[in-house]
Amino acid sequence: MEFRFCKRYMPRVQRALVERFAGWIDSARVGILLLSVAIVVACGALAVRLSIHSDLTNLLPASQKSVKDLNAVRDRARPFGTMHVTLESPDAALNARAAEKLIQELSSLPPDLVAQLAIDDGPRNRYAWAHRFLFADLKDLTAARDALRARIDKAKVNANPLFINIDDDESSQDKKPVATDQLDALEKKLDELEQSATSPPPRASSDGTMRSMTLQTYFSASETGKAEKLWKLVEKAIANTRASVGPGVDYGLSGNITLGLYEHDSVLDGMTLSLAITLILVGIALVVYYRSGKIVLAMLWSLGVGVMITFALAWALIGHLNVMTAFLFAIVIGNGINAGLIFVARFLEELRAEDDADTHGAIVTAMREAIPGTLAATATAGVAYASLLVTDFRGFKQFGAIGGIGMAATWLTTFTVLPALLFVLGRHGLIKRTRPPRIGEWLARLHPTNDRRALLVFAGITAAAIAIASLYIAHDPFTRDWRDLQSSTAAIHGVDALAARMREKLPQQEIPTGQAYQLVFAVDKREDVAPLVAYLRQADKNLPPEKRWIRDVFSLDDVLPTQQTEKLAVLAEIRTLLDDQALQAELSPEDAARLAKLRPPDDLRRVTDADVPPELAWLFTEKDGSIGRLVVLRGAGWLNSFNVEHRQLFAAYTRAMKLPVPAIVASESLIVSDIIVSMEHDAPKMVLFAVLGSIVAVFFVIGLGRHGLVTIVCGLAGVVCMIAACAIVRLPVHFLDLIALPITVGIGIDYAVNIAARDRAEGDKGPEYLLRTVGGTVLLCSFTTSVGYGTLLLSANGGIRAFGLAALLGEITCIGVALIAAPALLAVLRRRTRAKNH
């Protein structure tokens, strides 16, 4: 039962406050409009600064350990990215000419964008040649030393040590001397190594029809500004090459820089398309419904002011958008205009009611009658968005914060900027009476004449929905395959297809990049790397083959010679043996030259971290110049990038390790695992907060009498039907479409509360009257919101499409319940109340 004080005195207080407020708006109308222009200009300048961050770290709080560790590693390690440029032609000679020209073009790219251009394995081969003696296998060096020692022993007896037969029992014609075999083999290896260092083969297929070169950057794929700049320069280089060489060569781009740019563009393009379609369809619907272009422009202007305020505050508070919040432009427009729809519909209705009705009085009355219902609807929608703030998932928090700000900002501009514009139009005689939309009449005719029968059907549908929704939730609706979260465009498919051809035709590079299951270990001391690597490799070997989760482990030690102390000792012996006077005296000039190539230099020393060229050390080089304190691990091939259980298993394996040395362990895989845990943990909290918060909002605005009860029952019934609809269409649930559930709680109440508020204000005029007056406007509110959600179905990102579908299903169920059940339920409860009173 409502408080008597509120029931008796609040309408009078409300009337007085609204009339004073409306009078102030009328007197300050010009100033308000000028201020709105300034707000749009200023806030628009801030809103356009919003960038889109697709990095998963933006979806979790900065205090999360996985995020803290990843940021700590990023503070130490250099960011990097790769862009592969590929040439394909059936004419190998033409392909080679095009590659030569393109290399010239790419070599002139600015160093702030390109750290290095890799066209072959020359840096690695030259490094191996420069330190060839220490990269030789210790067994081969020992065998060569022993062979030389045997030769010297023979040389002291015989004249020609290169062709002496070691085995006196066998003829030299039957068996080649072992010493010659071993030294010849070593000399052959050195010749091959020298050839690869001086003339490294290009990265090309065996038939020459495909060539590839790699641009290495010191910025990551998430830095879209630099990525786009590099992409344009590479495209220009390709265009110049094509103009010089002519047709017949296909050029392609791949790598994480290219893929990240295409994915960013897919989100941006989808956001732009969604916004454009929403504005067009909403504008057309408003003109058709209200039949006044001037009033529609006034509504869109006030809405635009609210939207600009929303995203200017988003820039000030957050600074960027993520893959979840990028589409809030369309959603805020589609949902934020609802208050204006109700207000303008009531304003035009007041103009039609009396022949001598003045614009000022109609605006005041419309504001007085529209504020309670729209305030309740805005409050419940705001509570639904606020429910996302109670989670630890930053992606939800940012979505809820921006959405809640949008609902508040658009409501405020609806009852400030919009009335000011209407006062201006009215004073200049630019507002004319229009015929009422016929949609209300159609809804009234379609409504069942028997209210009790309609409620029985409603109760049956709701009961079935509860059963379906309960089974759906009980069987864990969260999907175990996140493949839908990947964007899908022609450009992205092209990158994937090119990468597949490269794997098939080109020699594979053992570079640990672009792997979903990848860990980075950062240690404080260089000497901690070796025991850490040994532990990681041994820990995986101790598992059964089918459970081994590590593919490989990389560190700077992998590009340094092994067993250097032992090798230096053997090489010193080889040098002494080669300098033996007895041997030198017996050698022919030809043999002396051959053996001179095998002589280790006098200044031979250990190869250290500083000797590793930047082309090989870049992965293990930190921002402060430190080298070698980073270790990279890649997960086994059986781990599926989009399999949720694999993600959690990889994280569990990682966190179960007892590392022998202190190390920071960072990976986006750990963040994905935390997202899954957070999503499953926070979902019940969000829904509970949204439900309880909406009930409280309804209580404070229209009370918990029959009008509040009908509002809440219809809203919750719409949500239950939405869950059942998701179950019927087998919608996979993940962190993107999960937010549709608490938002639908607020939206479900939105439509019912406006019908209940009109019934509360007008008294007993029946369901047909409600549908004839406010029903059409409520349906229009649902249409504009549905347009905002429906445009998300055009997104290239499967997760965004799933969210749009879930929210659209919620719109359909909630508006259906509001239009069918709410009027009938209000009528039945009123009759029951009267019967009790009599």
C-alpha cells in the first residue's frame, strides 16, 4: 500500500515544481540552446578522441594478478609486432625481380616504425659463421682433434699425412683413412656455413613462386595509429613496385600487425555502420510517427547533446572504448531517446485535446505527466547498467558506467534542451497539430476483450518460460567454444588464407610469436634463466605424452653456443696441433691452406650476450637495454585457442608450477582464464543487483501499489521469456552477450512502467485507452531500442552479434508482455480492488 502522504501531497508538490521548472526553461530558452551548441562542440571534440582498445587486459581490473603481471612484464619488455609481405607469381624470375624492387622500397621505411627488415636468415648465418668454432658440436671438435693428433703421429713417420692409411692391415685402396673422413666432414660443414653467411638464400618456396619478407616493429599490434601508418606506407611501396615491375605478381600482407589492424577496423566499421543505420531508421520512424520534421529535429538535437555528454565523460573517465563499449553509441541513441518519445507524444496529445490549447500549457502538462514514468524507466535502466559495476570485470564496469551515464544524460537533455526548443518553435508558430498515430488504434483493436483469459494465456506462457529458463540455467549455458568472439571479414579471411599458404610453401621460422598459448617469464638475474629453462623442460617431460602441455621453451641461451668452456679447451688443443712444426714441415701448400681454415684464431673467447646481434636478441631485450632475463614458453599444439576448457587447463598448469627461481609469469591466456572465472562468478550478482535495484527504483518513483506491482511482474516476466527464447534459439553465452541479461531487466520494466504511470495518472479508462494513448509510443520506444540492438547483428564480430541477438530477443519479449499483460493486469487488479472496497 502506498504512503498516504505521498498519495495525497506529492502530486501537488510535483505539479508546482514542474511548473516552476518549465517556466524557468521558457525564460532561459535561448541561453539553454546556446549552451547546448557549446556542449556539442566541446564534448564532440573530446568524444572523437576516444580510441578502441581490443587488448584483453582492458576487460579486467588493473588489480587482477594476471593483469598486474602482464603489465609488469610490459613495463620491462619491448613491445613488438610483425608484418609479413608476401609475393606470389607462377613466374619465378618475375617474382624475384619484384622482390628485389620491393626490398628497395621497404628499406627506406622510417626507423620509428620499422626496427628491421628481414629478407633472409643472413643475420643468423653471419653470427653463426663469426663464431663457427664455438657453434661446432663438441663431439665433432673432439673427433677432429683426435684425427689431427693421429695425422701428426703419422706425419712424423711419413711424408704425406693427408693420405696416410691408419690401419696398416688394410690397403689404402680398400679403406679411406678415418682422419681424412673426419677432417673433410668438418671442412665441408664450414664451407656450407660460410656460403650461407655470405650468400644467404631468400625466404622463398622451393620453386620460387612465393617469396616473403618480414617487417619487425617495436610497437605492438594494439597500437592502431602506428599500425595504420605503417600499413599505408607498405601499400605505397607495393604500388610503386607494381608500377615498376608490371602485372603478374600478387602481393599480400599478414602477421599480427596486419591482423590486429583489420580486426580493429572491423570493430570501427561495424560501430560506424551501426550508428548510421540507427540514426536513419530512428529518424524515419519518428517522422512517420509524429508527422513533424521540426519536432523530430528538436528531439534528435536534444538526444545528440546527451550522447555527446555521455562519450565526452567516457573519454574523461576511461579514455578509450573496448570491444564491448564500442557499440554503445547505437545503444545509447536507441534507448536514450525513449524519454523524448514519451514526452513529445504527450505534448502532441495535449495540443490535440483542446482547440484553444496553447503550446506553453501543453509543454508544462506533458512534462508533468511524462516525468514520473520516464524517470522510473530511466532509473531502472540506470540500475540495470549500474548492476554491471558490482563485478570485478572491467569490461562490464566500463559498459555499465557509459550506459548509465548515457541514460542519465539523455533524460536530462530531454527535459531541458527539448522543451527549450519546443518553446522556441511554439512562440514562432512552427508547431502544428497533427493527427494521432494510428498504431495506437490498431493495438487497441488487437487487445483481447477478455482480460482474465489474456492473463491466463500470459501466465501459461510465463510458466513455460520459467521451466525452459530453469533447465537452460541448470545445464550451464556458458559456451565452451569462443570461436564466435573472433571477427570475420573478407580481409581477415584473406590474412588467414595467406598465412596457411605460407606455412605450406615457405621454410618455417622458429620465432615464438603469434601463439595463443604463450607465457613470458621475467627474472631479476641473468643467472636464473638456465635453472628456470631446465625446470620447465624437465617438468613437461615428467608428464605422460598425452598430457604434455609445453611445445617449446626459448631463451637467449638458445642462440649462444653450449659447452663453451670444454670447447675452448679442445679448440686450444687443435690450434696447438695445427701449429706443430713436424706437421707443417710435411704439408703441401694445398694441404696447409686447407688446414689453416680449420685453425681456431688466437683471440678466440667465450661468446656472451653482448655478441648476439639485435636481429636475434630482440625478443629477449628489455626497454632499459638488459638482455637475456626473459624466457618464452609456447603451449602444445593440442591446445585449442577458442576452447574455454583448454584455456582454463593451461592456466591451471601454469599456476601449479613451483618455479625454482623468482619470476613474473605473464600471458594473455591467464587473463582469458580470469575473464571466464569472473564472468561465471559475477553473473548471479549482476542479475540480483539489477532485479533488486529496479524494484527499489520503481518503489521510489511510483510506489509499490498495484501499479508498481504490475510494473515489476511484467518486467521480470519479460526477462524470463527472454532467457527461454535464448535457450530455444540455442544462443551461446559468453562475456559479451551475458550483459544483455541485466540490461533487459531494466528495459523490461521501462515499457511496463510507462503504461502503469499513465494508468495511475488517468484512472480507470481501460486497457484499450492505455494502448490507444501510450501503447503506440511505448511500441515506438521498443522499436528505436531494437534498432540499436538489431544493427549489432551486422557486426563482423560474432560476440557482438550474439549480444545484439540476446538483447533483441529481450526487447521482443518485454514489449510483448508490456502491451498484452500490463493493461489487462491493471484492469483486473482495479476491479478486484473495487470489489473488496464494496
